[in-house]
Amino acid sequence: MAKRVELDAPGLDAILRGRRLVRWGRLLILVASALVVAGLADLASLWLMSQQVPTTWEEQPLLLGLGAVFLAFALVLAGLGLWVQARGARRARTTPASFLPLDEERRVTEEIRRFEARSSGEIVVHLCGRSRTGAIMRDATETFTRLGLSRTRDRNAVLFFIAVRDHRFAVLGDRGIDERVPPGFWDEVVGRVQRHFGEGRFGDGLVAGIDLAGEALARYFPPRPDDRNELPDAVSRT
């Protein structure tokens, strides 16, 4: 009924490069924080000195200059660090929000709608950060129930569950569709998704998996006159 896989290492090159950028961004932010502390400490010590030793108006900029330089440099580094970290996160796709760019998410949603228009079945894509329990199938099964996929009229919902940071995903089909598809069908769905995922083409992988699952739903569960959309088509996230 379901399958769990781990992405192959060759397909993670772009993700690993993105993660390195995230780490560099964090390092820049850490250095910026240290400069802020140093700058504030310098300004505080200079202020104390100015209270003990009177200074002229012309001498004030000289006393405050070093601390101001620290703070200005810190702001530049912090901004650069945030930019690098955000860029790395987009490349690494390490969060549910960054896993699918807007254009890819739109394609996935359109593919879901296209097949649901030809079937009474339901398809849901769910993204989470990490496996909550450490067991991807357990998380996927809990999500399947929590999102209401087990309550469709014909028990014919399909879930694509992706634990983004773990680089694992599961495909679950409910009892109604599982009883009708031929043996090895879910392996075929998983294989089609994994081929694209292994190359870092996550949107293409989901579209390919939805295409195969959708064909089965359209074949075994054609639309009924009283059909209604039982579940949202948009990508779900936690």
C-alpha cells in the first residue's frame, strides 16, 4: 500500500551546496553579532572615559569613531549573512516553505486539479520539515488520518508525504485504490518520483507521481454526477 525511500546521494549535490551557503550565512551573522557586542562595549567604555575626563566637542567624534565603525561593519555583515542564508535555504530546499518554488508548486497544484476533474479520487501533497517520530511511514500514516484522507467516500485518496530535511518521502494509497491497482503499482509510483528527486527536480518528481496515481484514479474511480472536492488541492505544510 505504501513505500518509503531515501534520496540517492548523487541527487543531493545542489542541496549540499545550499546547506554550505546556509552555514556561511550563519557564520557571518555570528561574526556580526560579535562585532555588535564589541562596538557597544567600545562605545560604553568611551562614554565612561568621557565622563571621567572632560572632552571638547571636536574630540567626541574621535572617541566614538571606533565603536561606530564596529556597528556599521556589523550591520553590513548581518545583512550579507541573512542574504547568503536565505539564498542557501532556497537552494538547499531545507524547509517546507522553500522546497517548492512558486512556479513548481503551481504546476503541482494544477496537476492535482487536472486529475481530480477526471476522477472521484483525491490527491494530497504534504511537506514537513523532519520526521516527528523518526519513522517516516508512521508520520505519513498519522498525517493521512489527520488531514482527512481516510474519510473520503470511496476510500480512494492518495498522499505524497515528504520529510524535507530528512530527504525521505512516502506515498500512501487508501484501501479503495490499493485494492484495485495491480501488484507493484506503488513501487512504480515511488520509482518515478525518486528518479526526478534524485536529480534535484522535486517539482517534476511530484508531477510525475501525481500523473501516474491520477491515471489510476481516473481509470478505477471515474467522476460521479454528485462529486465534490473533499480535500483542498493546495500543497499542505507543517
